[in-house]
Amino acid sequence: MWHAQLSQWGCDHCRQMLATPVMAQPQVAPMPGPPCPRCSTAGVWYAQAGSWGCDRCQAPIGPPMPMAMPAQGSGAGMIILKVVLVIVLVIVIAAIKLGIRGAFR
């Protein structure tokens, strides 16, 4: 049975945890970071700082990566907003035209 608290399989009858099989991970070469502008060595990603840096000369490389912003609104909401704005604009233009016609009569 799977024991979620331990993230491991175990036998409920004999109370022994089973060894987790190690899956073979494909060996992929890591992508080199951007080169350091001072010494031209490949940069290292610092996750806590959210930026690239150079281990050799201890210098930051470029500006920090921007954080992903959450979506501001749904696509349907934006379409409804645009339709309402167009309707208001048409009403305003019609009112201006009628006002101009009434002023010259």
C-alpha cells in the first residue's frame, strides 16, 4: 500500500517499507548560462536571487528575470468590456450629432 506521509510503498501485513525503485534518468547536458561580460565563463543560475551570476568573478550577469504576473482578467471579460465601451461610444457620438443638429435649427 502507498503511504503518502512517507511517500513510499509499504507492506501493511509485515509493516516493512519497500525500497523505491530508482528510475533511470536520461542524461541530458545542462544548458550553459549566458557568458559573463568580464571573464566570458558560463553563468550559473541562482534560484534564490532569481538571476544569473558568475562563480569565477562573483559578478551578477544581466538583470534579474521578471516574475510571472498572474492574468489580469479573462478573455471573455475583456471582450464584454470592449463591447460595452463601443456601445457607450456610439451613444455619445449619436448624442453629440443630435445636439449639433438641434443647435442649428
